[in-house]
Amino acid sequence: MALIIEARDGATDARAGRLRTAHGDVRTPAFVPLATKATVKGLLPTEVKALGYDMVLGNTFHLMLNPGAELIERFGGLHGFMDWDGPIITDSGGFQVFSMGHGTIADEIKSRPSRARHGERVAREGAILSIEEQGVRFRSYMDGSERFLSPEGSMAVQSSLRSDIALSFDECTPFHVDRDYTERSTERTHRWLERCLGWHAEHGPAGQLVYGIVQGGVYEDMRRASARVVAASGCDGVAIGGSLGAEKAQMYEVVGYAVAELGGERERLPRHLLGIGDVDDLIRGVELGIDTFDCAMPTRLGRHGTALVPDPHNRWRVDLTKSEWRTSEEPLMEGCSCHACTRGLSRAYLSYLARSGELTGMRLLTEHNLAFLARLMADLRQGIFDGRLPEVANSLRRAEYRPKPPIR
């Protein structure tokens, strides 16, 4: 098995260990920064590594469209192309393809209309043309050309990218579709998983792990059944995807349904939670037994002037573009290892950079947010080893969290 479980928490389902990959171990539980287009936006690979991250996530959909899998393969895959020597996980492209038809999860939560209803946005962002048993036909957001992505095609791209972990092709079903559609979609996702595993067994690069993806919407029976199907498929790990509900309590319930089916002989299958990265969700996810997470949240917030801080009453965020910080001499955060905090840069200066759209500000806040989450995950991991996870988690939730010096 790829996952070595080294410690378990007695009060929750949390576990800590190491995920073994071709390019080294990933200390779990872990947050995985997005290197969507072969870069963690604004930072060098050496800077990401220095923050304590073991693995990054590349985006199959975007990279196949630009610069193309063939070019990346000429450089020895993503590792050589982007100069990252650690593990890389690549998604299947399914989420991005289906978001063009259904809209993103954020669109759902905020009740925004589907992109497919807006002709101008479709021309700019692409569109689904048809969903077939063989795969998905769509219009590229790059040049408007018609493209097709199948389970075999997704695996072929990820093979060229030479990622350490490849995700199977799936349909990311939103929660606004009915039960009948969710059931048919989930069954198709299971058939696509079989095809992904079949292709990979014959053509996949040696050492590349393949994760199947659990779907089933918010329905308990479908989530549990999907988790059982994926776990029994012979895949190397399990990712939990799709829409997890309209609010956090429901999301935790839905994740719990899947994890409950991954005990016993399935316990050593690594568990990845797709697209989740809010601080409270990471804490609860660890308690539920999730090993790895990925999300665009910390880097996206940083580029838009928002920093992560120990303030749960404000979703652990401070928006530095607001006028209240224009003259603040207060540092961003005490005890953080990022450059903005170690040099004592004022919130006034960071606010000025954010409001001016300066690249320096984007870099500083991106680095800070990733440093915050790296330290958070390291503390949760250590809490599991020390038998103190409930204490660590509760201190986070009560806003008593103060990071310790970074672990190198």
C-alpha cells in the first residue's frame, strides 16, 4: 500500500503517516497547493518547498490545452518542466470540463446562473457540447476549437505529465441536479474508472499511482455505495469529489458517509478530499480521517488582498483592501515564518500593495497564506502523534492558535 499509517488519534478518526510516491514521501495529513498551470502562482518551486510542502497539484485540463502534454513530456514531464523535484498529483480534467456546463461549486453556493446561459461567457470560457458514454465533447476556452476528453485520453495526458498520482476521469455532479441524474452520472463515473484503470495497467508509467473518485452527490446510500465501488476497484487511493452540499454541516456528513466505508481492509488506501481548503474544513477533515486536501483558496485569496489569520469569527481572514487598514501599524501576524511577518511589514504597507495591485503584495500574501496552512497542517499532524489532537483542534476553533517556528 502507498500509505503508511504511523499514528492514530484516540478521540477521532484522524491518522498521520507517510504517503509513498515515486518522487518521495508526503507527510500526512497534508494540504496540497495548486500548481494549476505548472506553477504555484507567484512563487518559485524552491519557495514552496521551503514553506514545508511535499506535493503540489497540476491541472490536466489546462495543461493539455496549453502548452500541451506533448511539449511537457519532452521535458521529462511536469517535474522537469516546472523544476519541482517532489511528488505531483494531477487531476483528471473532469471538474473543469463539467464546470463549463454546470457552473462551478461557487456558482452553486452563490446561486449564480450557469455559464452555459451566457453566450459571451461561453465564447470566452468554453462550453460542453455533449456528454457521451465515451467521454465529453467541449469547446476550448483557448481558441474555440472542438475538443474531446475521454477516460483514456485523460489518463494518456497524465501519463505524459508523469505525475506521481493520477486521478481517474469523473463527472463532478452538482447538488442542484436530481437524484436520478446523480445516480446515472455516478454509475457512469464508475464505468469510466474501470476504463482508466484498464488503460493505465497497459500503458501507464511505472510508479504512477491512480486514485478513483467517489461521487454520489449528497445522497448517503449513493456516497457509501460509490466509496465501496472505488475501494474495491484496485485503485491505489480514494479521492472524494463532487458537490458535498449547500453548507458545512452537510459537507462533513457527506464526507463522513464515504470515509465510513473505507475502514478495515480498506483503511490503508490514502484518502484525498478534492477542492477543500478553508481552515475549519481542514480541521474537521483531519478529524474525519482525510489524509490530503487541495484547494485554490489560499493562493487566490492572497492575489486578491486577503490574508489568513487566527480569527475564526471572520473565517480566519483579513481583507487588507478595506480602508480600515490604510494606516494600521499592526503587523500581519505574530509568529508566522513568511517574509511579510518575519520582517514586520505593517498592515498599512500590505494594504497599500494590495489596493494598488502590486505584484509584490500578491507574492507576499500568497506566501503568507501558504505558510499559515503549512504550519496549521504540521501542528495537526504533530497533535495526532502526541495524542493531543482534540486540544490542538479546539485551540484553533477558539482563536487561541499561534504558530510555532516552522518545521524544516
